[in-house]
Amino acid sequence: MTAGNVTDRRAAHMMLPRLHERFTAITLVWVDSGYRGRLVAWAKEKLQLTL
């Protein structure tokens, strides 16, 4: 849970590393179109997650 003034993409930067650390078998995360651009590339490069 995040504060109301935190965007979904910003929250993803905080939450995806925790997800990856705890559940290493997850490699694909279904998201809506609000998650795009640099976040997708960052998740792939840094966490080996496909959004």
C-alpha cells in the first residue's frame, strides 16, 4: 500500500524488487497500459521481469 500521491509506476519501482526477491520463480507480471516506457525496460534489465 502506498500514499495517494504516489503514482503506480513509482510504486512499482519500490514493489517489484521486493516481489522479485521473495518470489524468484515469477518472471511475468501482468499490468495495464499505465505501466509502460522506462519502467518496462528497467524491470527487464534489472529484475529480469517481463511486464
